[in-house]
Amino acid sequence: MRTLSAPHPAWPETVELGFGRIEADPDAALRVVAELAGRAQQLRLPEPFAFGDSAHRDATMVRLLAAAAAAFVPVDWTLRESLPDTVPERALWHLPPPRGDGELGRRWREAHDVGSCTYRYGPGFVLIHDTRPGGPINRVHVEAGWVGTFRTLAGTDRPPAGGAAADLLDQLAAHQLALRLDDRYAVVLPYHADRRPPPGRVVASVKPGP
């Protein structure tokens, strides 16, 4: 049998995604990143980005960079200097670094290592692996009672205000694995990795409350 394949349109080398479009529909922007996975394409953000303009923009940018890192999609972007107090430098070191000559970007590029802060799902648990420089190198085990809650937190930047989600977010933040940006916005910092990361040096267990 002979198979006749229809021609496929060529993918552009770079996909440009303006932040106005990202902010209007963050979920659509994340889908664009996911669709680029495995195609060796590049995502370009044309406007320089400044953390600190709004918690919503900061959360969206962190989630976008994390989605790109998880999909192995290079990101071409620039950063305006300085970070607000709500965004410690170490929180970002595992995300695709900006280009440019600024001191903050230089430190980010030097500290960056692919896969240095990731999570994976196991049978009834979540394992987080964190080797970002400037803090503890560890593995955090999220037990079965919180797997569903973790999925909720990992999929949003506006976590529920109370209950189990708030409790888990507090514990993740205590391990520098979540970033609170204001009273409404917070993001889980590790990104999802399908492959098992190498073992860390310290294991911490995150247990659901009674």
C-alpha cells in the first residue's frame, strides 16, 4: 500500500506574541506555547517587560515562562531592570532568562539551569525538585491528600482565598516554591516535567492538615 501525504504548511522560525494579547487571554497564550513544543521554534515577546507594574501581569509572565520551559521552547525577551519586593531574584532563576546587557539579566543567565525547579506526578503524590542557586537544594513530597489541591494551584494564578488551597500555598511559599504577588494573585513556581529529575539532597514532606 502506498500512502499519499498532504503537504503541511511550514512553521515560522519565530512566533511573536505581544503582551497585550497575552494579558487579554492568558490561557490562549499558554496554549500557543504548548503548541510550539517539540518543533524547535522560538517565542518572541517584542516589548520589554517590567515586573512590578501589576500583580496580574507578573503572574501571567511567570506562568508563560514556566510553560515555555516545560515545553522546551526558547523565549526571546528583554527585561527592564529591577524587581519589586514581591518577586525575589531566586524565584525566577529556573525560567528562561532575558537577553540584554543589564546586570539583573546577567545574574539570571548565570544562575539559570534547565530543570532546576520542576514537579512531577506519581501514584498518589507530587514530587518537587528544586536546585535553584541561592537557597536550599531539596525535594518536597506533597502527599496524596493534597494532590488535587496542588493541581488546582498549579493551573491558576488566582488561588482560592481559604481552605486547603490557602494552607498548601502557605507551605509551598515557606519552601520558596510559590510566589505571592498580592492578596489575590499567587503562582506555583516549579513547572511540570514529564521526566524524573535527579534526586536532591534534602527531602521535605508537605502534609495535608487534619
